[in-house]
Amino acid sequence: FNFFQVYIIQVSVGNHQWTVKHRYSDFHDLHEKLVSEKKIDKNLLPPKKIIGKNSKSLVEKRQKELEIYLQTLLVKFPVTAPKVLSHFLHFHLYVS
């Protein structure tokens, strides 16, 4: 049985606000693409390995870090988010 943590992240763009749910591996894939395509700082994403990764406080801490990560990306691309990012954030569903 493979347990994995899903992070629920609050996204806000202009007057729009919604949540997205992703596993850490989704963030990692997104980050890899952005690093290679958009030259995003490799160290922006919180590191993968954390000991006791399912403990509640660590999950909450990481959730906060991932939220900051996404906010930072949105600040970096204020006008048009790269396709991989807007797809990841489900822009097509919420922002017209």
C-alpha cells in the first residue's frame, strides 16, 4: 500500500482564489520543467527528502513552503504564466 501526501494549496490571482491539490512529485515535475525551460532557480523548490515526512507538523510546514513556492512563481511571471505552470494551477478552470 503506497501512501502519499497530497498538498492542498491556496492560489490567488487578482480577485480569483481557489485551491489545487498536488503530490510533491507533481511539484517536482513542474519545477524540473521550469528550471529547464524558464531558468528558474533550482533551489526554489523545498527539498524532497524529509525525515518523518508524514508527521503532521512537517506536512504543514511543507505545505506552507509549497504555497510560498507557487506565490514566488506567480510573482516571477506576473503577466503570462508558462503553460506548464498555468496547467498545474488549473488556470483554465478559474481565470478567463
